[in-house]
Amino acid sequence: VFQNVAQAPEDPILGVTVAFNKDPSPLKLNLGVGAYRTEEGKPLVLNVVRRAEQLLVNDLYRKKEYLPITGLSDFNKLSAKLILGSESPAILENRLATAQCLSGTGSLRVGAEFLTKHYHQRTIYIPVPTWGNHPKIFMMAGLSVKTYRYYDPTTHGLNFKGLLEDLSAAPNGAIVLLHACAHNPTGVDPTQDQWEHIRQLIRSKNLLPFFDSAYQGFASGSLDTDAQSVRMFVADGGDCLVAQSYAKNMGLYGERVGALTIVCKTTDVARKVESQMKLVIRPMYSNPPIHGASIVTTILKDRNMFYEWKLELKAMADRIISMRRQLYDAVSARGTPGTWNHIIKQIGMFTFTGLNSKQVSFMTSEYHIYLTSDGRISMAGLSSDKVPHLADAIHAAVTS
Ligand code: LMR
């Protein structure tokens, strides 16, 4: 009965890892997926996560029970506090609904399903470019996806004028996807002033902001700095949605831990919204897994562990920043044609190099360096000893 099923292509990001795993070359380097690696090129389990897991071992009984549909309640409170800030008016006035979801993707999907059912506007505007999974998540949930200009390839920076024009032309009430910080794939974020302009425009047209916060603490090294865009929108009292992920900032990729928070105008509305979130989640996956959320909760609620986490997070962010400098220096030393200062200007996990898909294929076939075909490099996958090899590959790709 399935003989007419067509072969689907590999995922543009996760498929890079599939190809990387098949390559027998000792030179191979995976800069595709955004996953942190140490200077030794190894995945990192944070010490604070190991400590939390040790504590959880003594609590095995509770660990295997079903969670409520919206997950661990302490996890939800602490996650909202982390992204919105402890003094957030939405928290103090108790007008938010949070559900523990399956990392960033699951949180976005639950949010999108909720909007399809309970929001009058079915159109969502996403930036160009954006994370490759975004359009698929929203389309699958039944939203109609439109785009707004974001990245300017000539400056390797923000197309602020284009962004404002496109959002001004959006129909009243449309949903707008915003990357809270460390825009994926470009590493280009609006300045504080630009965020303020965007906020005013969004509020004046009653657009509905939907934040994707996948890198809190990873961009600048500070949890508060990386949450400023979201907090600015919540401070004005308007509605918004926030999808949070702990994949990168706690290194909990495979644990699938995240949260969806819907900020409403009143407590009464928030409670009703929460009740409907449950109706979205229950037939989808019933309730979320317990282990990863227990790790996060253990860390967030203990002062010392929270402090230890911040130090480890800062160390990861700093290593990425130092990779930027080293790659920039290496490319400059080779006199590679073109401007490369965007390598140090862009922030977060990724550098959007400007290399085209032909150049990317060349780097993969000749140098065994794996990256997404849009020229995005995961700086978190790079280490000092691999920088010369990468710079050689970029130089050869650009000059050949
Ligand atoms: C990425 O953009 O590489 C990450 O967010 C991983 C993923 O799921 O695509």
C-alpha cells in the first residue's frame, strides 16, 4: 500500500550530521548542527547538570510518574522567571500561562496549534532567512506563513528598513516570529533602539509577537542581556508568546526540555488560555517527559547551582567568541578576498559566512568540512586546532 510513497530528502540541518557520520576521513569537521563542542571537539555535559543528575538518582520513585499535562509546575514557574525576569509585571500580576514542552520546537508547535484554534489571525510573518524548521512548524499547525525582510547580504547586517516596511504592510493582528537573541542562522540582532522601534510598530498595528528564545545566555554570556528583547515587550503590558529551549544553554539537547509561555492581559484570560493549552497537548503527546525538566528545576531553584550554571554558560559563550576572533584572524592572515569582519560582529552560535552552496559543497568534498548549504557555520563546533584547516578551506573555496 505504500509503494507510491516518495523518498523524502534529508533535513537541511540534521542531514548534514548524517553525511558527516558517513565520512571516514580523519580530517572531517561538523560545523552543521548547532551543538556545542569543547576545545577537544567533544560534546559537553555541564558539571552542574551532572551534579543535578546525582541528586535526582535519589529520587527515582517520583521520577517515573506521569507529569501533569503542562509539565512540572516548579519548572514552569522558574522558566517564566528566567526569561521574563523575577520582577516581570506579567509574573507579579499572575497573567501568564506556561507549559513545559519538548524543547524549542515542541514549544513553538504547541504555541502554533493554540493560535490556529484560538486566535483570529492565521498569518505568521517569519524573517528571511530563519531557522529552516520554522516555516514547517507553522505550516503543519495550519498557519499561513509570510515573510519579512531581515538580513542584508551586502552589509552582512540587519535590513532594518526592509523589516519595518514589511511589518508595516502586514495585516493588523498578524503574528510575528521574532528571535529573542542570536538570530539563527545569521547571528545578526537588532540593537536596543531598533528593538524599541520594532516594538512600537508591532504594538501600533496590534501584531502578535511570538518569540523564539533558543540561546538565552549563549549570545552575550548574560542571561539578562539575552532576554532584553522579550522583557521589553512584556513590560508594555501587551500579549506575547515565548518559546524557550534548554538545549543549548544547559546542553540538554537530547533531553528535549523547553517551555511555552503565553503572556495575557489578565489572570482570568491566562487561566482560560492554560486550560486550552492542555487540550492542545493531551492528544499530541499527553504530557512531557520528566527527567530533563527535573534537571533544569534542580539547577534553577538552588542558588549555588544556578550560579555554577551561569559560570559554565559564560565559559561556553566566551569560547565561541574566541573562536570568532581566531577564525577572523586566520582568514585575514590568508588575505582571503572579501570582507570578513561579520565573523566577529555576528553573535551567538552561528556565523553566516556569505559562502554560497557551491562553495559549501567544495569545502565538504575537498576539505571534509560539513556546514549547511546556506553558508552557516556553527562556531560552537569549532576548536583552535581546527581553525587553520577551516580558514584554508574558506580561502580555497573563495579563490578557486
Ligand atoms: C540548529 O539550528 O542547528 C539547531 O537549532 C539544531 C536543529 O534542531 O536544527
